[in-house]
Amino acid sequence: MVTMRQLQDLNLSSVDKAADEWGRMMARLGAGQDRVDREMSAKLRNAWGGTAAKTAMDRLDRLSQNFQYGYQESGYVRTLLNGCADELRVQQKNLKAALEEAESHKFTVDDTGKVTYPPIPEEEIPMQLGTPDDGPAWQHPTQVRAQDIADRIAKAVTKATEIDQRYGTSLKQLTTDDGLKISAATWADVAKDRKAIGKDTEAALDLAGIPSGSTPAQNAAWWKGLSKEDQQQYLALHPERIGALDGLPSAVRDDANRVVLRTSRGELEMKIAELKKNEPKQEFYDDWWVVGSNTEHDKWQKELDELEGKRDGAAAVQKRLDHAGTDGLPDAYLLGFDTDKLGHAVVANGNPDTADHTAVFVPGTGSNLAGADGDMKRMADLWRESSEKAPGQQVSTITWIGYDAPQSIVPEAMDRSYAVDGAPRLNGFLDGLQTAQGGPDASHTTVIGHSYGSTTVGAASMHGDLPADDIIAVGSPGMLVGEADQLDVGGEHVWSQKAPLLNDQVALGGKIAGHGGLGPDHDLWDVPIGNVPSDEAFGANRMATDSPDHSSYWEPESVSLENQAWVVTGRYDEVTDG
């Protein structure tokens, strides 16, 4: 228990200094991780191979994780110390104010907080004090004042004791094992620590100050207005909130989302391990499975499949981040990540904030975190092709798995609500890109929608102001408008690719589903089957493609990929007509 004298004499500047030291530790650990990831590992992967190289890279990965883990835990300690000092400072101030008032009235306060006062002159005491039935007993103003001071002292000491115990408990939870071998359990523990100390960190850092529902420009202004120290604390304590803020610099979002990725992978592994321990018993009948009879096991299997899919998708994202600088690819930036619902990931090849040309890929039906690897490969191949066509310029290609896409052709892909729901997210992300880049003229931006992804792009154009220069609709089932001129970029900057009907039937399916649109000059007597981007009547620039099916528009050295790269780099005259 905190005593009155301890609270009175407490040197809180020493706590402030300790918190500052932990802040400096954070900076050193963050710099160490950045050097390992972006300098040492990237260069070694390009220049070295074999068993020894793998061993060395494993050690570097462990070192990087140690730095990242230390950064997070140091942030927790620093914030707890700051919060504890700030809360105790209030109670110390209250105590000192009460003591100063006592001294001014010549009251005496002992070490227990008891207040005594000089004798009250007899002439100031009424002759008749009344009876208990007359109400509260009369007290001299001096008595009232002394009691008030005593109550204030007791309240300050009691509150200080509660603060000390609460922060002490939180700090004791921040422990680690000897040797610091980072595992999935370690990262799950980081997330657990963050939740456990949540109330204390909210008191130390204004959680309500993080923008919610604000524009990317407002988000950027808020971040820019923070001190370097506050930025570090927000990154350490609320990476999931900071990483999701459109408009912040890509490097900041990347730092935050890498932590979210690590902790999410740890939590997924723990959930999978726990689920496997509790597998329901399977039912048999004459040595054959009883189809559909074991409902509990079916539910268990479905949950396990979903968790393992997210785990594998998260591992694929981590692999792309870890292989920065290899296979001719630039650094990767993780601009968004979570495991909610289907799971989401936004991965950029190259820094979009400094890119001359930016491409954002919106995948379609079936896309989710579990399948992120294939979508990221498409954008890696587009980056290579586009970079070759833009020598001396910087290119960034982004895989945007940022919405909940339909997971089946029937009935989900027949429903346009997935596109309508995803449209605001896409517009917000694109607006955030422009904000971080410095405005709409800072980078030439192309949005590529594949399959149902193009429907989402169309919805984004219909329900907002799509911040882009060009749109490419690949294998599109329809964009909810009937003519290219109805899209925000204008008809001259809408491009379409579609393989022949025998190879890709999605456009036909989209017409049946009603994802096409009717042009403004549509005759009421015409059959109301809407136009899709591959229709001549739609008015898009139809590009040549050699794709043998609905999924192969990004094969290396293909005509399809080359034509997309010409558009991405703004060299429209080089595009081959379809």
C-alpha cells in the first residue's frame, strides 16, 4: 500500500526518465530490424544459395523477429511507465494541494493523514447544539475544513495505491523466456499482452484520438501532427488500428501491419492446435462413412479448414515480405492485413508513395486470404513486365484483397451486393494512396479488376469518385454500367481483355446475372440485357489476349500481360488491339 509520505515524496521524474530510456530502446530495436530486413537479408538472398545460406537466413529471420518482439514489448513497458507516472502525478498534485491548504490554516497532518487543528475558542461554540432529532450535529467551519482536507488526502492515497497495484500487475505480465526463441506462441503472447494491458494503455495514450470514419487527408494530418514519440507508441500499442488507416505513409502502415501479421499467425497456430485437441468422434457404419450424419465433426472440419487456409495465406504473405529484393522484385509493403471473416491482405511490390506508376489489382470470385499467394504472383509478374517498359521510373503493383468477395459462382457471384459493399473500401484505399503520394497528379494509377473484381471497380465508380487514371477490366462479368463513358476515368481510359467464349464464359454469365448495364441511349423496346466491357457497344478499348482460360491473363511473356503493362506505364500507343 502507498503511504501518504511515499506519495508526497515520490520522484516521478525518475519514472519519466525510465520511460524515455525504453523509448530509446524501441528506436534502436526498430532500426535493428529494419537493417536486418532491408539491408542484410535482402542482399544475402540475392547473392547466396545452398544449405549454409539457408541456415544463415534462418538466423537472420530469428534476429529480425527478436528485434520486432523487443520493439513491441518495449513499447508496452514505456507506455505503462508513462501512464503510471501521469496518473500518479495527478494524485500527488491533489495530495500536495490538500497539504498546502492544511498548512495555510495551521493544521497539522501526521504520517497517516490524520488532520488536527488548533482549539476552537469557546465563544465560537453555540450554547445550544440541539438534539439528534434536530438534524446533523453542528460543526465549526474549522472542523468542516479539516475533515475535507483529511478526506482529500485519503482519496489521493487510496487512488495512488490502486494505480500502483494496477500498473504493477500489468508490468509483471510482460515476461519472456530465456533465450528468446520466437515461436507462434510468443507472437500469440504479444497479442495477449496487448489485450491484457489495454485499459492501462488507453489511460496513457488517447485511444479515442485515433481517427475513425475520417477521410484519408484527415488521417494523414492527424498522424503528421503527432510527436515522434507518440507515433512510436501508437504503432506499438495499436498496430491494427494504425495499419488500417488510409492516407498514412506506406512505410508506417507496413511497420504496423507486419506486427499484426506476426501476432495473427501466432494466434492462428494456437487456435489450430487447440482445435485439433478437441476433434469430435467420427461415426462409422459397416466400415463406411455415414454421410452427413456427424454434424459436429463436419462443423469442426469446416472450422479447421478455414483456420488452416488463413494460416497458409498469412504464411504466403510473410514469405513475400521476407523475400524482398529476390527474384528481381523490389521491397514489399504490407498496407493492410487482418483475419476477419475471409481474411484480408493488401501487398505492394515497391513503395507506392514514390511510384511514377501504380497498379491496384482487385481479384474476383473466390479471392480471400487463403488464396493470396496466387494473386500476389500475378502482381509480381505485372511489376516485372511494367518495370521493363518504364526504365528509369518507379513502379508499384498492389494486390488488394480488401473486400469480402463472393466465394461461389452460384448463388454468391450472381449477387451484386458484394461489389456494392466493397466499393467504399476500394475508394477509401485509392484515395489514401493519392494522399500519401502527394495528390492525384503524383502517380499514374491503374485499377485492374479481374472477374467479379471488375464489378466491384464498377460499383466504386458508381457510388463514389474513383481516384484512378485508367481501368482495366479482365474477364469481366459486367461493371454495372452500360458504357465506358459512365465510369469516372472516361471511356478513353477504360480497357478490356477477354478470351474467346470457349475459353472464358464469365462475360456471358455476368449478362445472365444482370451485372451488365444499359447505356443512357438504351431503347425501352430493346431486350434489357446489359453491356459488359468486352462488348463493342460498351465502348472500352479492347485489348488483345492470348489467355487460354479465365485465370491465365497474367502469364509471363504473354500478350495479355504485356498489354496490361503498356497501360500501367501509360504507353497506350503500344497496346495491341483485340
